[in-house]
Amino acid sequence: MSESPVFLPIRRLAELVRARAVSPIALAETFLDRLEKIGPQYNAVVTVTRERAMAQAKRAEQEIAAGRSRGPLHGIPYGAKDLLATSGGIPTTWGAAPLREQRFDDDATVIRKLEEAGAVLCAKLAMVELAGGMGYRQPHASFTGPGINPWRLDAWSGGSSSGSGSAVSAGLIPFAIGSETWGSILSPAGYCGISGLRPSYGRVSRHGAMALCWTLDKLGPLALTAEDCGLVLEAIAGADPDDPSTSNREWRYDAREVTGRRFAFGVIKGVTVGCEEAVGANFERSLETLRSIGSVEEVELPDLPWEAVTRTILQVEAASAFEDFIAAGTIAQLTAHEDHHSAYARDAILAKDYMKALRLRGVMAREVDRVLSRFDALVGPGRANVSPGLDQEFRSAIRGSAPDLMGAIGNGAGLPAICVPNGFGDRGLPTSLQFMGRVYEENTVLAAARAWQSLTDWHLQHPPGSLATRPS
Amino acid sequence: MATDAQPDHDAEVERLFALVRDRYGDRLTPAQLDDVKKGVEGIVMAARALRTVKLRNTDEPFPPFVPHRGRP
């Protein structure tokens, strides 16, 4: 094979594998080598799962040679955020030092589904400890070190799916699975200049995944393109009796051509307030491009405390999910100094206020659905800023120190969104654009993002030097 | 009482912080306690924002309760 597999989209890799122009074993070896040799440069990897990967790759090779295809992920390497349970003695650390030896007997449903689709698990990827649920506010919040951004080694990768973002961005793996409670897929996708899809709540089973907030947690793909995200979502979506939150609605990726399709986009009034200047400027330029494929209309939402609603629910559920961990004082063994104590404050949330947040969540879901019913997607900046520095305390919507209206509503109401690159800002770091749709309308936001990527080439740009096989 | 029928902000922060300090104060440094107090201030601020919204009696929690029935 003359074409390097690094930075090829899944669709192209799948063609090469199916045509036997590239062997799944060679593909696995290429990415395992990159994970082992380059992964440490970005603190992207917790465990390289070489043994399991080679067994899966050999099976894929045999099946393909025998004429059996499991679909577009057959023989394609991937990495999983280290909150997804994996059997076979592979640790599942949740990014937390006290749990670095934790192991499970069974695979998470997502891991099992990807195995059934023929994908090859090459690594458990680094993450912010306990998916950021203890209130971290700077990047040094994982026992594997701060997630490092492939675009600048002194910048953060984003979190909490830190390794899922940096590994895809650096070409260490074609796609990864991350999780989002509030921002944990969109943040690393946006900061690392890749595509990240947060599915609707209930679209993907969380069975076998660490629970941070039962009514907010979602699992989804991070990949090079929106189309890749669609291909991966098809493999992992679906009802699961082991996760009662999953929807019975079947979902297939709609890969039909988007050229010529017209879209209706909404922009929430004031969505760029508080954004960095370059983020706002790139967003305005993006709107000009989007006007070539559809309408763009400013919309207003009722003036309600959307961020307080989602933040209150998140803080209460996280405090309950880790009640024993917090009460025993085990949080003092976490890496981030602020994670040693921040969660204690949540005992001050009154039940009456939590219930009010749950009741307002219904208002939120109805209001945003009413607004979204007129549009294919609401668009906004993926992140309000470019990635902060590694030693910089960052602002956070979860802590109430940064605006993230779309994140609060999207996660609070369980809506799908995709984050895609749309330029560069301060310090040469990527900026991003998000498309957020009605619940269960992943195909609509994917179509909009694919149309965007058919008009732009930001997703084709990769960090300097990232094709090197060793750190330079 | 404040004009919006909510307790005074600072007094509420102090009362709730006292609860947290009583529970966990023995395991925290003064600097950590200060940080926890800032967390309580944020929680009170969010709670007061939630309380300003008037809802109808029938606005129930979302997602609504679903009863469980096992097999058969």
C-alpha cells in the first residue's frame, strides 16, 4: 500500500481493507506503534491493548479473506476512553489514581458492539479523573498527566475525553469513543481540531461505562470527519436491556449525498457573548459560508437560568454517584488539588432546589424543541475559546465561570450536537463550530456538518509534524 | 428576609457552609475550606436563580416517573 493510513477517513480505510489493499494486521501494527511511540508525548494513552488488538486484527483478516464483511469498521483500529469496562485483565482506571488497578470481568456494551462490527481495540485512552465530576479547574487532573494538545504542546487537549481528542488529532488512531456529561466530547474535539458527535441521550448504551450523572451521561465518537462519526454511531447505537435509558428507536446512518441540500439554521441571540475575539470572528465567517447552503436566522430563547438547571442536576447526581468515594475521603488521592475537596460543597444543595431544577428541565426540553422544530440545527461556536495553556486555570460553565448556553441546554435536554473545526485562533490553536439538533436527529446534524466539511478544508488540516512516527 | 422572599444571600451561604464545615471541616485545611465556601456561594447563586422562576403546580420533574413491572 503506497497511501499512508494515517489521517485517512474511515470510509477510505474501509475501502482499502475490503479490497485487501491493506491488511487489518498491518493497520493495527501501524496504529499500535504510533500509540506506543507518540502517545506518551500527548499523555493520550493509559493502556495500549496490543494483545487484544492483534487477536481482533487477525480475526478480521481471516474473515475478510474468507469474503465475510462486518461493515465499514471491520479491521479498523480505535481507542476507548478509559471509563469503558474491558474484560481480559485490561485496567479501566476512570483516570483516577486510586483506581489505577481497577479491572472488570465484562466488556461495556459499546466495546462489545464495536467488536461485533469488527473494529480493533488498540488502546484505553486517557481522561480527566472521574470524567471531571469532582470539579477540576485546570488540566493537571489525571494520573496520566495533563492531556496535551497536538497543535501546541503547551496547550491542553480539552476534557474530559482528553486522550480521545488528542489521539485522533495526532493520527494515533482513526477514531475514538468518548463520553459527555457536559462538554466532554465537544471540548476535546473543538480544542484538538477534529469532529466529535454527542448523540441524543439514550441513543447509545452506557452499560459498563462509569456513571457520573445518570440523566446526563452520553457516549459518542470522536473522529476526523462528520461522516466518520456517523459510521461509528451506527455501530454503537441501539437499545440495550442493560441500560434502561436507551431508546428503542432504531438508528441507521444516512450516508446520502448532501450536495444541493438546503438547511435552515438558527443562531441563539448572544451566543458569541463571552467568546474570544477570534472565535467570534471565525463564527461570523462560518455563518457566511452556511448561508450558501441554507438560511440563517437569529432566535431568542426565554430568559431562564438554563445553566443553573443543568449544573445543579450535574452536581447532585455526581455527588450521589461518588457518595462513598467522597464520604471516605478517597478524593484526597486524586491528582488535581481542587478535586481533593470541591465536591464537599455539594452537600449544600437543597432537595427543594434540585427538584426545581428537574422541573425546569421539562420547561427547557419543551422550549428548545419548540424553537428547534423550525430549524435543522442551531449553530454556535463549539467552544468559547481556544485551548487554555497547560498551567492555566480555565473558565468552566460547569462551575459557572464561563458561558455555555448551548452546552447547558443541549446536555440538559439530551440533544445531539456535533463539533467540527472552523479555523484557528490565538496561539495558532483550532476554533470550532457546533450544530445542535432536535432529539434523535443525529442524521440532520451530521448532514449539516458534512455539508460544512464539503465546503471547507479545516478537517483536512493536521497538527504540524504529526505524520512523524517518533516525537521530534 | 430579602425582598424576593428568599433568605439573605450571605446568611444562606453562611448557614449552608456551616453544615459542610461541620461534616468535613476536620479533614480540610483552612485554604481548602475557603475554596469550599466559594463552592457553596456558587451553589447558592444557582439555587437563587432557580427559585426566581415561577412554575405551575402541574410542572412535574423531567424525566417523569415511570413505574416498573418485572416479568411476567
